[in-house]
Amino acid sequence: MKPSLKPPLKSSLKSSLKSSLKSFISGLLRKVLRPGLLLHGLPLLLSLVLFPHSGAAMELGIDRLESRGFDSLKGKRVGLITNQTGVNSAGRKTREILAKASGVKLAALFTPEHGLDGKELAGKYVANRKDPLTGVLAHSLYGPTRKPTPEMLKGIDVLVYDMQDIGVRSYTYVSTMARCMEAAGECGIEFMVLDRPNPLGGMRVEGPPVEPQWISFVGQLPVPYVHGMTCGELARMLNERKWMAAQCKLTVVKMQGWDRSMVWADTGLPWIKTSPNIPRPDSPAYYVATGIAGSLAGLETGVGGPTPFEICAGKGINPEAFSNTIRNLKLDGVQVRPYSGDGFCGCRLSIDPKGKGDLCVLALALLAETNRAAKPDLFTKSPPDKLDIFWKVYGSNTIRDQLRRGVSVQTIAQNWKPGVEKFRDERKSYLFY
């Protein structure tokens, strides 16, 4: 096989070279620029000037499609499932690219939870709207329907999916993808996924399964809570394993330059806030840690503030003892420090997404400790609608009885392992990278 002329640099080497070059130029410029300018503007300026396209070795699905001249979409009317995260590696919006592509007709847009711009709050219905950028009607798939209707799909030849997922079962973008694939299959329409990185990487697979009776829009696919797959890989698996009522003619436009060891920071790509409470590329790791229990009453997780999902606190907790308990789990990449604020006490988290510590074990321990301190417990405090969401997110209602009986975190997590290992084995034939 002929070797590639431009093998991608290993992410650590690439990062080191960039850092060294920036430091060298900063040192030179420091001698001639005012300190205030250097402090406030130079880091960003250097980043933009020296590395305007820092992910040049990393090609997304939309980049690959564009480089082929949109050959597979020529002469077709396209329905694009997207939001603000649907961009190419240079940051240009996919819907704008397809609207201007020669021989391609962008006929409709379809938007998920949080809307076309990603600004609507979680759980809030999204209205249909005309997209000011393309002039195309954006049909909401987070309102009266979560699945495109035959009327919405009338005249469309292919549905294209391009949105950034965060690698967690309860994040609804892949649920939208699954429902759209089902609708495409029912209507005899092609389906295309423009693949994107999993920000948690492709190696991390962990957490509870979802029992069949708890399958829902916040847990549409029967996968562990953290699945370690890209949206393209998930689409292939759900289609071939017939997880939806109808299967579609599926094409996945794969990425180039991504491997399973990469978290988002390794890609060199800019991060676009996927929803109001996922502002940074490491936010998905915090979402795993506290998002599972987030719907229960009596918890503070930082949602709505500047550090969403980075806090776990409740009433009646000794923050030092609580932090020590979590620290004693010795989870690689996880650090904690005591937290107190607004009548809540607990811990503030610091998580390295590349750490090897099991984030779902962390989530379980945080839940167990806050529940132990709550009087009455969190399950009793929570109204039926919040409990229902929790069962669907966690994937079972067995956890309440287990915690009340004093079953240890280690025992509960150990019970997840057979399902996790079975899934690891089953997913192998659906992986692209």
C-alpha cells in the first residue's frame, strides 16, 4: 500500500509544536508590543493568525462530501437535519454549504431539541421557523412530533444528518437521528450521516444499560450510558440491528484523521456549544458525572450557571467528608474539592476527559452520597414527572431500591460490566475507525 504523503501528526506532537511556536513568537513580540495588548489580545490573535484552521489534518464528513463535489447529492432534493453545530472544519455552516452547492437542492431543514441555533432550554418545545441564512423552512422535531411526518418529507429524496453529538445515551440528538432514519425507511428515502468525532473518544464505554420498558426519547438506543461511538457508527449499528421499526438505505460519509483515542482537544477543531449547558469541549465528561441524577429534586449541579454539571451538592452534606469519599474512589483524571453555596454543600469536580477513571462510577457515587444525606431521600423528594425522567435517563428504576438497601456503589457498577463487555463485542463490526 502506498503510504500517505501527509500522515497526520500525533496529537501530542502537534500540540507541542504549536505551543512551542506560539511561545517563541510571543517572546519576540513581547519586546515590541505593549503589555496590555499582549495580555488581552495576543493569545487569541496568534491562534487565529498562526492556526486559523488548526484541524487541517482532521476532515469531518461534511469536508469529505464537499471535497467530492457533493457527488452523492447531485440532482437530489435534500432535507438536512442540523443545528448550529453542523459546520465544516473551517466553521462554515453545513446548511449554507448545501444551499450553495451546484446541482444540489436544499429543500428543507429539520431541527432537534434546543432549536436551529442551539439556544432553547432543555425540554422546551421548539417552533417551526424560516431560516434567515438559507431562506429554507426549518421543521421542528422537538414539538408536537419528534419524527418527520410524511407531509414534511414530501418531495425529499435524501435526508442528511449533520449535528455534533456528545457521546452519551441521554443526549437527544442521536434519538432525533434514529427517529429520522425510521421515517426515511418508512417513506423510502435515502439517509446520509456526515460523521463527526465523539468528544469523549471512542474507547470509553461504561455505565448502566437501558431496560426495554424505559426506552424513550432520552434513551432511544439500547446502549450503555457512554457508548464510545460516532453518530455514523451508531447509525450503522441501529440500522443493521433493526433497533427501529423501519430500516433505511444508509450512507455514512466517514471522517479522516480521527482515531478512537482522541477526545475533542486532540482534534484541533473549534468547539461549538452544542446546547446551553454544554459550553466547552470537556462539558460532556461533566454531563456524564452529574447529568444522570440531574432531574432529581434537591440537587445542585451548576446547570444554568457558568459551570454547568461541574458541581454536585445537596442539603445536610459535610463538604470535606463528601469530597474525601469521592476522592477515595481514586478515579484517574478526576479531582474534587469541597463546595458550598446557596445553602448547598458538596464538591466541585475537575475532570480530564482523557483520564481512565469510570465517569459512570463517579456519577453513581455522587448520587449515592447525596441521596444518603438527604432527609427524606432524593427519590421521595422528587415529584412523579422528575422521577419518570430519571428512570428513563438511568435506564431502570432498580437503583432506588438498591440504594435504600445499602447496596454498595462497587456492587451496582460491577453488575453493569457484563452488559458493557457484551456491547463492546457487539459493536466491533459496526466501527469505522
